Amino acid sequence: MHIIIGLITAIAGLIWALNSLQNAGVDLNAFNPFTWARRRKWEKRLGVKPLHALTESMDAAALLAVSVAKDEGDITRDTKLELLALFEKEFGIKRSRAIELFSASTYLLQDVINMPAEIRHVLKPSKESFTEAHIEKLISMMKFAASTEGQPSEGQIKIIKAVEKEFRLDEEKPSQW
């Protein structure tokens, strides 16, 4: 009987302690492993830079083309108009959608310091949806964006080379023994 009384007292003490913790402001759901796993999943999804969460190949391609044009500084009005026309032609979209792509790309690029280092992360979510034709168009778009203001700079060439390197990694097959 004394064991049962001790067990009931321990359970009552635990309930009282949990109630006191909750009254003090401690979230008791923090001790729930299912809530923790769900919270961790959302943190991983929302903790990623928006730049690294582009799942559409068109969005990633537009971002990379704008990043090449923006590498030397701000984009001029003429360069912007040329990029918008390029988006319309290459993607087969209307002017309003091209403006959305351009605006979103410039917004996502505002805090990027080293774009060649970001290429792998930008392409990772959408890399599977790029076909050979898409890759060729992307490279040609980037080269066009680099040449709109004259000769491509060293930074623009680095961005283009980083994209080419990223896509070549999938094409190389391991050697057979």
C-alpha cells in the first residue's frame, strides 16, 4: 500500500510541477518530440534563403541572367529593356510576366555578395528540370546579359563559368574499371 501511495504522490508532484512550469511561461509542447520534429521541418524550409528555394527552372534562369547583368553594379534602363525582351523571346511569356521575373530576380539579388559561390545552391532545387536545350539557352542568355554593356567583365565570366561547371558535373560519368 505504501508503494501505491508513493506512486500517486509522485504523479501528483509531477502534475503540479508541470502546471507550475506552464504558469511560469514554459511551453510544454517543447518537450513533445512530434512537435519538435514538425517545428524543425518548418525551420529548415523557412530558414533557407529565398534565393536557394527557386524550384522553377525559368525563375532560376532569369535570376542567373539578371545576376550577370547586375554584377558590375546597377542595371541601366537600356539593359533592363533588353533583358525584358530576352525573357519574352526565350521564355515565350508576356511583358508583365517578364517584368515580374526581372523584379523578383533583382529583389533576390540585393544581398548577394559572391554570386559564383551561390550558383550551386541556386541551381540545386531546379537542376533536374533543366534539359540540354534549357542549359544552352541559359548560357546564351547569360552571355547576352554580360555583353549588353560592352565586353564581359571578369566577375561576369566567373558567374558564367560557375554555371557551366555546375551543369558539367552531371554530364561526367565515372570511369569504368
